[in-house]
Amino acid sequence: MKLTTTKYSSLLTCCLILLLGNAFAAEPTAWVINANGETLSRINLNSSTVDNDLVTLGSDVLSYPNQIIVHDTLAYVVCSGTDEIQVIDLNSLTTTGFISTGAASNPYWMAFLDGSTAYVTSFVNNSLIKLNMATGSIVGETLVGTSPEGVLIRDFKAYIAVTSFDPGTYIYGQGKVAVYDTDTDQKLYDINVGVNPQYLAVDPAGRIHVVCTGDYWSSFGMIYVIDPTVDLVVDSFSIGGSPGQIAIDPDGIGFLAAGGWDVDGYVYTYNSLTGELLHGPSNPLVVGFGCWMAVPYLDSSVFVGGMSNVVTPIDSAGNAGQQFSLGNGPVHLDFNYQPGDLTGDFVVDIADLVFMADWYFTGGSEPAYPKWRANLNGDFFYDISDLVYLVDFMFTGGSRPLVGPAWVD
């Protein structure tokens, strides 16, 4: 659907003469899970204040929290040791429930398809589990390969990092990325990659980067790049070391959490569009020791942390921001991005409406990272219906913007 310039101008005029409509705001916050302490921490990114050990993670000890996903006012924590997804109300800081992934399933990583459906890998069961988040139940499970870890959803397909690790022999087989159709809930095929693929991320060109960590002693870090339009490897290049979590910032720089277990920890960086290694084993960015976390933020910084119990934002040159002291062993974090906040100021107001209209009708800038905040009605697409949704919310008492699917960055 296209509007003429006259109709577009009329729409803006009508909106603006109403002065102020509904709006909502939030303090920019990073929610951090501490693996060793098994607690939730909070960083207020405006005031730089930290609150530690706010919620106990897991329904029992040895919960081994592995990942957190924040959707509006709820957080979902993957607890590998206690075989569950913990649901936390971030307003009241209370646990509202646990979603079981099955006894001894060892859930590893999760990705949302939409507001009510998520997929989580089961490392022990060699499967991808489909969850109905509204009912808190398993609605499907599919074998995808031996010892799967990371999962990423893009274009109605799930891409699963299959490590092919044999727990009996401690040997890694052929690394693969399993491709799964979320419409039919069937595995389609495998894409062969390097040794021990663990994590995935999307670059600004829409390609999927697969971190192949290696076996830690004879084979070392590689990046494989998959074009999801044809599901083929279109590039691969050596990184070295044993990298883990990956973050690709809005400027296209890839950051890799690369361990370091003595005094220092390391982060490697590379150009995700060209494959040029910027900081590798010979010239890493030095951070707190035991770096196992790398998460991108909207301002092109990446938050890193690990065994040193601190989290630090860094940029691609290695410049560090304020260091935050967290709980015991911060392993992952997520931010409270607001659906409908296209300008990236953590406020949904008239400025976002004007920004969206400019984006659609005058070739204005794309929304702030992550782009999914522009999908206000949660239907997987960016179109005029999102603009109408925002107008309805602001001026006619319509529903608040929804958390759209996270498969589009």
C-alpha cells in the first residue's frame, strides 16, 4: 500500500494537531543472568546503578542459567541444569512460572518465533523443542542432530548449530547447521560447517554467521557464512583461538567472546561483511578474564563479561565504557527494548510516529537497532499496518505495541 504525498501530509497533520496521545517510556536497562551465582542482576543504563541478586534463577540449585530473553516486561531464562524456562515479571521481580522442557533435556538456547511461540534446543535429546509460551507447554519436538546448541530464526526458518559432540567419546563429528521449517515444523536439511558450531548471528546484509569454536586443542575458531535465501555457505574464514558467543553490532563489526582464563580475557573482532580479522589471537581486545559473553547494544557497543564478575561495554576499537560489577559469573544479558520505539530513546511517543511515517513515505532512516521494534502488531512484516497500529494506540485508545518477532534484527 502506498499513500500519496497529500494523504501522507494529511495523516501527519491530523496526528500532530491532536498534540499528545498515549505514550510510554522505560529506563534503558540491561538484565543480566549470573551463571555461578544463579541470580538475576539489573543495570540501569541511565544512572549506571547496579542491583544484584534480585531473583533466584531455577527451581532448584545447579540450575546453570544459560540465556535470557527480554520481551517487554517479561524475562525468559533458559535454565539448563533444571530443564526449564523460567518466566520472570520484571516489574514485580517475581517468578511467574516455569516451563518444563522435559526431564534431563538440558535446554541450551532459545529463539522466539512470535509473541507466543518459541523454540529451544535440547542438548541431551538431540532435538529442537517447540514451546507454546502462553500455555507454558511443549507442543512439538523434532530430532535435529547430535548435541545442538545455538538457534536463530530467520525468514520462517530455524537455523540450529549442531555440534555433533559425542559425550561418550568427547569427539566432535561433522559440524552442521540444521535448517528447520517453522511453518511445517519439519527439519529440511543440514548445511555442513566447521568443527563444533555453537552460536549464530545475522550481519547487516542478512547473512547468518556461524561460530565454529573448534575442539579446543587441534582445530580452532572459524566463521562460516550462510546465505539464507539459498541456504548455502557463501564464505568461511579462520579466526583462531576458541571463540564462543558472537555479537554483530549495527555497524557490521563481529565480536567474539574468546575466553582467557588467567589474568586477562579476550575478545576477537572482524568485519562481518568482508571477513577481515581485526583483532584475533595475536592482538585481542583485552577484557576481564574468562570472557564468555558478547551481546550487541543499539549504540554499536557490545557488552562483554564473564568469570571476572564484571560487564563492560566496548566498541570496535576496544574503547571501554563504564565497568559494571555484577553477580557471580555473568553469562548473558538482554535489554528492555520497547516495541514501537523506532528512534531508540526508550520512549514511545509522537516522535516515533513521525519517524515511521518518514521511513515509509519519504525514504527516511531505518529504525534504530534492533529493527524488530518497528513490527508493532507482531505479524512478521514491516508495513502500513504498523503505522495504523501506532496511530490507533496513540489517539484512539488502541492496544499497546506488541513485541514483534525477534528473527529480524
